[in-house]
Amino acid sequence: MIKKCLFPAAGYGTRFLPATKATPKEMLPVLTKPLIQYGVEEAIEAGIDTMAIITGRGKRAIEDHFDISYELEHQIKGTTKESLLTEIRKVITKCTFSYTRQVEMKGLGHAILTGETLIGDQPFAVILADDLCDNQESSDGVLAQMIKLYEKYKCSIVAIEEVPMEETHKYGVIAGKEIEPGIFMINDMVEKPTSEDAPSNLAIIGRYILTPDIFDIIRKTKPGKGGEIQITDALMTQAKNGMVLAYKFQGKRFDCGSVDGFVEATNYFYKESKK
Ligand code: UTP
């Protein structure tokens, strides 16, 4: 069973400057809820109760968010506004949160390795909170769908979606053999390829299930694209040693790390809230 979810949240969020100068990107709200709370709720829905968050300098607001604010609670107790804190209170009581800092931002692979002390020797989930997912017509959230698949195959799994070829340079891109509809056994993976170099248009999004041998693999992985330790390079090694799956999830994803995706998500969730 997968009981822990890692949230790498140490990045600088430069695409959202100046908003992210003193506020973590993960705390930017879509409507009234910060991105990271959507992620935590998706993990809870998938049966996870232990959240491990990789933070960095200037990310204190994340810890404060998942804590009780006694002054505030006291102030609004008995007023109509009290209900606005119901959801976050539920989140706080349902799970535990632990934090560790990534001292140098050496890439997503490095951030995941930093989480080893919080995860230990067990398979775990990873959510990049700036990829906001909504399950739409599917009854399960994206992570819950992936955990079901993990129970069958017991290997690392990445979530993928088709993107226009001209956008492959923004993602890790996979190629593989389709072993079931929408499920690929990965045989190639390239980080942020140009459309000419991309092995397909199947892009990795911010949801992963990882087996714990990934930590040793990351430790041995040399810096790749952009001088960063890339999780895609480590996953490619894992795929060569055994098997890594890519899963075309059901639902919708918004790249809230970009202004366009963030606005799209805001409009979408606003419309949903009015239904
Ligand atoms: P991004 O590529 O979106 O980078 O990282 P970023 O710094 O957050 O944003 P931009 O590109 O400067 O606007 C993908 C995810 O990996 C985490 C980020 O927090 C984000 O969730 N990350 C990235 C780390 O935790 N540490 C790193 O060293 C790099």
C-alpha cells in the first residue's frame, strides 16, 4: 500500500515573479484554495495520510497553512465565516505533515532524493502541486487511478498526456510499447526535447508513483539538461533495469506554473463552482 506522498515544493517559481518573490508558488490560490491544498486533497482521496513536503527558503507559509491558526479561529468562531475553514481543518486532522529543506535547488530529481529521510524504504507517490488535476468524468482522482495500477504492476509509474508537438520542449517525453489501452511500458524518455528530437508527444505531468530503489539511482545520476539532476534520467535507468510504466490518466490537468494555465484553471474551477 502507498501511504506517503512527497511534494517537491522548493523551486523558485520564476515564471510567476514578482508574485513568487516572497510567496511560495504552491500557495497561489485557484479561487480561494492554494495549489498545494488541492494536491494534498487528491492524495487523501487516494488513501494517503502522510504528506512529506520538500521546501526551501521563503516557503514557511506552506507549513503555516497546514497548521491551526488559533487567533484566527478564535476571531471567526460562531460567525458565518467559520465554514470557510472547514475543508482545511479536515485536511489537518486527517493526515500528518513532515518537512525537509532542499538547501540547493539542483533539480526535481535532487528534490526527490532530499525526501528520502521522510519516505524511507517504501513505494511512494509524488505530486507537483503546480500541475492541478481534476478527475472530471472519472470517479477517481489521478493519483487514485495510478495507485490502482501500481497494485497490479508494482513498479514506478508516471502520468502522461498528449501535448502538441511544438510544446514537447516543456516536458519529459516518453516512448514505449502500449501493453494495455493507455498504459505504456517505457523504452525511451527525453527531458524537454525539441519537437524534432521528441520520441512522441506523450508528456510526463506532475504525478508519479516511485519504488524506493529510485533513491540509489538518483544518487548515481549525473546532472542532465540545464545542469539539474533530472528525475527523467533516473527513471530511464530504472526502466532499463526493469520496468517503468506511463499511464494516460483520465481527467484534466492545468499547468498552474504558467500564467496561461493558471488563468485557465481559475476559469474552469470558477465555472465548476457555479454548477
Ligand atoms: P519547475 O520546473 O516548475 O520549476 O519545477 P520552478 O522553480 O518551480 O518554476 P519556474 O520554472 O522557475 O517558474 C517543477 C517542480 O519541481 C520542484 C518545483 O517546486 C516544482 O514543484 N523543484 C524543482 C524542486 O522542489 N526543487 C528543484 O530544485 C527544482
